[in-house]
Amino acid sequence: MMAAIEKDKLVWTLSRTGQTDVSISISSPLGVHRPQTLVYYALGMDVGYENPIFALLEVDYSESDADPSGEAFHEVKKELSYYELDLGLNHVVHRGRTTVDRTANMLFRVPGGNDLPSGVLCCGEDNISYYHVYEKEVFRLAIPRREGAAENPNRKRYIVAGTLYTLKGGNFFYLLQTEDGDVFKVTFDIKSGKVERLNIWYFDTIPVASSICLLRAGFVYCASEAGDRLLYELETLGDEHNEHVFSSDQFPTDPTETYNPPYFQVRPLRNLNPVEKVANMSPVMDMEVANLSMEDAPQIYTVSGTGARSTFRTTRNALDVLELVDSQLPQRATSVWTAKLRANDEHDTYIVLSLVNHTLVLRIGDDVEEAQHSGLLAETTTLGVQQFGEDCIIQIHPKGIRHIRTVPYNEEDPTQKMYGEITDWKTPAHRSIVACAANNRQVCIALSSGEIYYFACDYDSSLAQAEDEAQLDHTIHCLAMPDVPEGRQGSDFLAVGCGDKTFRIFNLNPRDQDHRILGQTGLMGLSALPHAIAFHAMKDQSPAGYSLYAHVGLHSGIYVRALVDEFSGTLSGFRRRFLGPAPVKFARVSVGGEPAILALTTRPWLAYTHPVNNTLALTPLNYMSIEAAWSFESASFKGIICVRGEDLRIVTLDDVDLSQNLSYEQISLQYTPRKLVGNHEQQVYYVIESDNNTLDAATRDQLKREQDEKVKEEVKSEEESEDKPMKTAEEEDLTNGELENDEETNGELLPVDFGLPKVEGRWASCIQVVDPVTEKAVIHTIELRNNQCAVSAALIAFESKDNDLFFAVGVAQDLKFTPYSFSKAFIQLYKVSPDGRKLEFYHDTEVSAPPLALLAFKGKLIAGLGNDLVLFDCGLKHLLRKAQASNCTGTRITDLKTQGSRIVVADQSQSVTYVVHKDMVHPNRLIPFADDTVPRWTTCAEMADYDTTVGGDKFGNIWIVRCPEKVSQASDESEDGQHLIQDKAYLGGAPNRLDLCAHYFTNDIPTAIQKTNLIAGGDRIIFWAGLQGTLGVFVPFESRRDHKMFQQLELLLRNEEKPIAGRDHLAYRSYYTPIKNVIDGDLVERFLTASNDEKASWAAQLDGAWDASSVEDKIWTMRLNFAF
Amino acid sequence: MADKLRAQQQLENLQAKYIGTGHADTTKFEWTSNIARDSLASYIGHPPMLQYMSIGTGQPREKMRIQLLERMIQPVGPPPKEQD
């Protein structure tokens, strides 16, 4: 059954057709509409094999709607209605109803069938009741309340989430969670299918969940409402416990009757054990993209979460790296290799390091130590090391190649010679090797004179020089060769980077009819000199599963990737990307069993196969810059060995989820964060936080102190009244009691786990200084008192105070919503210490309405007080008002943005208004001159340019409005704004109107929006963060041709890629206002996941010369040139 | 005449199908109640909106949901007294 909130209820029958196939058919719906009725909850009951019954919590408001006196409204009843689907007649009948507690909000199924009672558990305020369809008897439990100094003993709780769990043998229990996060276990006492009693006791406390799921394997998944989701292991079922059990015998069935409320004491987890966390940003309250830690690309700073589980997060586009080993080298190393001794060894034996002018060889055993008698040439730098043939190692150095036949390693005698026969191949006179490439069976070297020599593996694993050689007119910068494909004698291709800014592919296959050995098969021009090449088979979407990719790193820091055809050796499918302002080097590694390429520039990047969609992805690593790296495999670790100056490190990426290309760092905050203000010079953030209906810290401490004193007094009086003979027994009791007290103070119940005590109408609020770069912690906290809450903040350098930095906070006292009220409002000013890490109270100024928006403007402070816009300067004891625009907007000013003399004022429900400041007249003027035609409930706004504002609204739209050019010019023309004042107001608003440029429904409430660049060297885009944790970008189109293609593709995909529920894409994206000038990138990117045939047929339907690969290429560049 | 009849039928069909489809005698009370109920139902039905409000009031989403549902019973106060 599916029930709408009002009136409509529809029942579908699902039936399985056929015996073997599992296709399910859905019948046409049966309606059981009941007008003027609200449905609170709908539930399918467990009735065994009888006709299905649905239980619904309903309220009929027809009487209250017809009674002018308003009495009927107070007598509205909540009913538990049963609807039975008669399968024989295919008809739904109303089976009857019972009046239940007025506050009931949730139902849980009670198992039925074999000796089980069936029925429903109906939860409401301070009430868990059991109802049966046919029987009159009701059992009721009250919800136990928390005991504690700061808890209000009269506060009643609701059940907000829960789950039923049935055990083998028909037993069952419930885990029900209250709004505080406390989970209770509810069990039934059943005798021959009849309920006798209900029991409830405290189970554990976990974050407030929107859903709790108990898995058969003994895990509890908590889909928490805010912040990270948690997975707990169920250690015990909580049956053996010392909690007080309350049973339904204790409570009257009518909740309005008096009874002794049950209490319990919260304690740390006993039955559950947290094992896993799923990172979750929702709800994002504010966001800023900034480069505080001076990295290549900016980081995304967000404040998210609610209550005590709030966090400050730094998000980067990076993969997290686990460091295993960090050790020192005697000298700077420039390159590193690892090598096995024999082809069928499992682990690497040597680590070869190329130092400034010699080579260091380390042997991996139980310890890593310098290898004696390795046979490798130590008095030269090394260009490459490779295990060759069956049992040989070759070392390529500038003056030649050394070929070493190895001897099996003898554990007992470390001084033993590790090599047998050594053969040296020397370069021709006056020439040296500049680049080399090698695999198990082939070696290629490039000489300083431009020749390339090719060696293959002989039958006895020795080197055999091929007769063919290539002579190029340019210097050769780099060579690369793939590993020998399985079942082959050698690789077919060689990749060469040349000094004429080209990249070439040479043939190595002796059976190739068209090309001789070292004949050219592919060529690509580059924008700069190549610096390194990696050439490997990587997993992708191709039918074979793997394709050959050549990765070219340029001196300019650009990375180019090309697909090499397996048979012809031609190049296609180019991708370019700027990685960092340093030449790019490569290292071939293996991540999670799949080949991957590490690209090293100012920071390391990983080119890997995305595990979900099997396309090649490129993501930076969350690690320092590395000079050289190589894969590493020993008995104890498997990972990547890398050098950086004199450090040798081993890291691993195997535990990383490659489908997640964001890495998070988080810092806990005290309350729900509201706004984030960055002091970029000092690398700190100021966060204002406030929690509604929550007890503030000062009162909390006071209550705790009072209780402690009370306890002390009681203990004292007890001691005095003690009788001496009784002492031994009493002493024991006392020590027990003390122990308990100790437990409580030592392992204090942190609000992070247990939440903050709730009190209606109270605010807890504070200002925190967060250092996300060096200390990665909160470094300073200021609590607000007198039931005040911080509502806005800004950082201002007052011109009148020698540009000293101040932190202004808008504060409201006794703030209430619905209806909106407050007792007082202030702007508090804090002086920022020179290092930015401390705030010192300076003064506060009472104002007419809570300042929901503050902004630094021309060395002064501009504030939105209610719907007035006021300009303040800093005085000695107060802020001094310099200018004011009364009734500047319609409702309440919520955000301010500025460029030059122009201020964009965002209103709570009336979109944005453009205001100009005229400072050449006395008093200064603030003149609203343009506003919008559509009421947009603005949540955030940003000026995209001087005339254009991009903003988001409470209904989940993002829009761009622009001021007409003439209006814009006119506003800046005069010095005093005299003619602007003379302009007649148009239809009760400002004299002019803004034009709508773009509109888009995002389905998430944007909470912050910013024009910024997101990657190093990328252009600026519009970046936004949504309440539910969305991070999104809007990328401007630069060419008409691209726009046309994307538009056509979107149109095509709307029809071809319909969602499973059949919702029309155009209607969805135009949910409130028709979509305008925005193309849905999410939809367009569905193209990439389509099959090759679909891709080709869709690309063919586009106007212009597009094919599947060029469309794909365009979609990728659209994303990767601006974002990740 | 047939057109008029059909229009009438269509209107009746709409009225049966959708709550709050207006007719010639819709009172201000009915109209405003409908708008308010529509808005409240929309707040409950859009998860981001419900979450937005629950954060503002510092209570769980479930509690916010019940409060909004309660408001749907009589969103704009009691109906006006009937004038004879």
C-alpha cells in the first residue's frame, strides 16, 4: 500500500509469474481514498497466510475544518485504521479503527502466524503501546527518561527510529531509538500466542538515526541523520544486563493518566562496538574553497554535521596513502629500482638506488642491509635495472650494459658471492647511453648520438644485439617498453620521446610485414619536450579487458595519455592534463592487483582504472612530493618504494577505495556550525556555531556543580549518621558508590556520543577558531552567554583603526522561530590577535534586529538588520552608524556580497537587490536600484561578475541574474546618486529589474556558492555545496560548437536514458521554474557508461562531425579541465 | 453546449482526482488552507527541506515531520463563522 499524506491510498498486488523466472508483475492499483484525512504512518501487518492487512495512523480533520469555534480542532482524534485487502474479491475494505494516543507517530510490525500475536506497536510521545486488530486489550510502556544533572526530568521523548528483529524459533525483539539517540530494547512476554506483558530496558546510545538496520551477521547499521554513518558489531543481545527493566504492568494504558515516569542512567556502549564509518558530509552548513596550505590545488573547507557531532572538514581531490616504512639514506638518491634475482621468484631481492655519482645496492631479507658482492657496478650512476631472462640481472649505466648471471641466495653465508658470470657491453667510443627501456626479454637503449640499439633475450638468457638499429636526427629523451605480454616472446612496440617535441612508436615485432624492426608505426606532436614515458597495458572498457596505453610526461608538467593500437601501433584517444609545474616522471606500480602508473611532478598522481566504470582515472595522492618510485614486493609488505632527497619510504595504496577520489580530514566542533570565515593569511578559520533547544555550557556546568555539591553533602551526612558496627558493610557500599562516581568523571560522557541536554527555547552557541593546516585542531573557543546565539560573522579591517583586523559577530538573544521573535540583538566585535589565533572581546552594539548578514565594505562594516541595510564604522565604545537604507528588501536580509561600490543584498524570500553606495555626499547614501521579479528564498549568493549574481534558494534551485547594462552604468554615473533617488519605484520594488540568465533545479539546498578555480591551472568555475552533502560545479561553455553538441546530447539522452521510475528529466530539472541555459552534466556523463554500440549510434545522431570517441573526449575535457 | 459539458466533466474529474481543485464557490478559507497544506506536505516530501528545518530547530527529522503534519490539521486557524 502506498499512502499519500492526504486522502489518497493505493494498493497494488505484486505477483510472481511463472515458476522458474523471477519476473514480478504489478496489478493495477485499488484505491481506498478517504478525503480530509492525514496519514501519519503506514505499515503492512504480519498476519501469516491470511488476507494482508495494513495499519495506518490517521487523523480526520473534516470536523475541525467545519467548526468556526475551534473546539473541534482540540478534540481531533488520532486513529489506528486497519485496511484489509481481500485477495479473493480483489477489493480493499476498511476493517475498523481504534482511537490511539494523540501524539502517536510511528508503527512497528509485530510478527504473526504460528503462536505469535500479530498486531502493531504504536509509538508516540512517552508512549509505546501494543494494539491487536481484534482484541481490545492494550499494553503500554512509557519511554524511560535520562537521569542526569543537566536533564529536565519532565521532558518526554519520542521514538524516532527503530527496527524489529526476529530470531530463529519465533522469538523477536525491537530496538527503538529516542530523539536523544538512546536505544531501548523492547521484548514481549507471550504465552500461547497471547501477549501478557511488554518489557523495556536501556540498550545503548548511538547517534540519532533516520533508520537502523540489524543484519543477520550480527551487525547494526546506523544511518545517522547527520554526519558519518556507523556500523556497529553486536557484541551481545543485551539480555544479560543490570539495567532496570520496566514492564507494561507498571503503566496505565491511557497515557493521560498519572504514573511514575521511568528513569535510567546513560553509560558508554556495552552491547555494541563501532567497527566501521562511512564518511558523510551531510549536512553541509557552509563551505569555502581556498588554498590555505599552499598546495598546487585549492582545498575545500566545509563545516558540517549537527549538534555535538559537528565537524570541520578539509576535502581534497586525492587518494589517501598509508606509509609503512620511513628510513634515512646516507646520501641523496635520484632513482630507485627493485629487482628479483630470478624470473620465478615471488619477492624482490634487491633495492638499487642511484645516488649522485654511484650506485647503492640493498638486499631485502629479514632486514634491509647493503648487499655485498651483488655484481652490480657501484662506481657509476645507474639508468635502469631489470631482472632478465631466467636468472640474470642487467644494469644499464651511461657507459654500457652489465649482464649478471645470478647465483641462488644462500641464507647462511651473507658474504657469499651473489653472481656468476658477468658480461659487459660497452657503448661505442665517445658516446653514452641517455635513455633505456627494458623488460624481461628485451632491452632498448638510446645513445647520445641519436641511435637506438635493440637487444633481445637469447636462449641462455644472454643479450643478443639485433642487427637493426634506428638513427634519429634528434636527441632522444626517453624510451619505454611494455612488459612481455603473457605467452609472447617479447613486446611488439617501443615508445620513444624525441627532442623535436614528438612522441613515436617503433615496431619490435619481427613478424610484422609492414614494418622492419625499429620501424616507426605511430607519431604524435607534443607541446613541450618529453621527459618520461610509461608504456603499459591497463585494464579498461575494451572487449579484451586490457589495452596498451602510453603515458607521456612533458617538461612543462603536462601529462599526455594515448591509446596504442595492439596490432598496427598507431596512436589514438589522446587525453592531456596539467599536473604541476615540474617535469613529469613515471613509475609503474600495482594497486589492488591492477596495473597503475604513478606520475611524479610537484606532487604524486596515480593513473589507475576506476573500479566501477573501468575508465582510466587520474587522481593526486595525499602525500608529499616524491623524486622517484618503483613497485616493491617483499615477504612482509607489498607497495611502492619511493625516494625523496635522503628519505627512503615504502607506502601502500592497496587499502584505498579507488572509486572515492576525495580524501577528508576532520576536526570536531562543539555545536551545529552556522558560518565559516577564513583568515587566509594566518591559515585559520573562524566558525560560529549555535544549537537551538539546547542547554548552554554555562548552565550545564552550574547544574553539574550543584549536583556534585549535593552528592558530597549526602555522603557527609551519611558518614556522620553511620553506626560503627555497621561500618564494614557500609564501607563496601560506599566504595562501590565511589567507584561509580569515578567512572563517570574519568570516562566523562562526551556530548559527541550522547548529545547535548535539550531544553526548549534555550540556545547554546560559541565561536571557535580552527587551525586546519598545522595543528589540525580547534585552538580557541568563546562561549556566548545569556541565551544568545551567533547568526552571522565577518572579518573586517577597519580603516579608522589602522586596518587592524576585527571579527564581527551578529548575535540574537532569545531567538525563536514560528513566529519569529527575539528580545535583543547585538553586533559583537572581537579583536583578532596578530597571529590570528586568539579573539579578544572589544565591544558590542545593540541593534534593532538580528544582523543575519555582515560584510566588510570599504574599510567599514555593512550589516543587514531585518530589512534595513546599515553601514557602520568602529567607534571606541560602539559601532557608529554611517549610512542606512531602510526597507531595503522585502523580508529579511540574509546575505551580502560586494564589488566596488555595489552591494548585492540577498533577501530571505525576495531574491537579490542591487544597492549602490555613494560616499561623496554627506551623509553617505545606500540606494537600492534594481531587484528581481521572482521571489527566490535565497540561501546563498555570489557575484559572478560586476553585473551578475549567482545564487541558490531554499527550494533547491540555482540561478543566475544579471543587471541590464544601461541600469548598471546609470547606477555608477553620478557622484551623489541624486537621480537614482528620483527614480520612481516600480510596482512596489526598486526602479529597475534584473534579468534571469540561467536557472536549474538541483534537488539539494545550496548552502554556499563560490566562484573559484578548483584545480591547478584551471579556469574559474562556480562551485557550490548542498545541504545534503553535494559538492557541485557549474562550468561555463566557451565555444558555441561544444554547447550545441552538449545540448543535442542532453536532448538525446533524455529519451534514451530514462530513469527506472520514468520521471521526465525536463520536468524534474524544471521543478519550480523552467530550466534555462543549463545543461545537466550528470545526464550527459551517462554517455560514458553506455556500451560501445550505443555510444556510436548516439554520436551518429548528433549534428556536425562527431564520433563516439570525440564526444567522449569532449565530455572528459569538459570535466577535467575545470574539476576532477 | 457539448464543449461546456465536457469542460464541466473535466473539472469534476480533476476535482475528484486532486485535492484542492477550485470551483466557483471556493471560499478564502478553503483556498488558503489548501495552499498551506500543500506547502507543508511539500516540506515533508522533500528530504532536503525537512532536514533544513530540523537543523534550524535543533530536533530530529522525525519530530519535525510530526510537527508539520500537526500543522496540516488546521493550518490557517478555525474557519470563519457562517453568515446567514
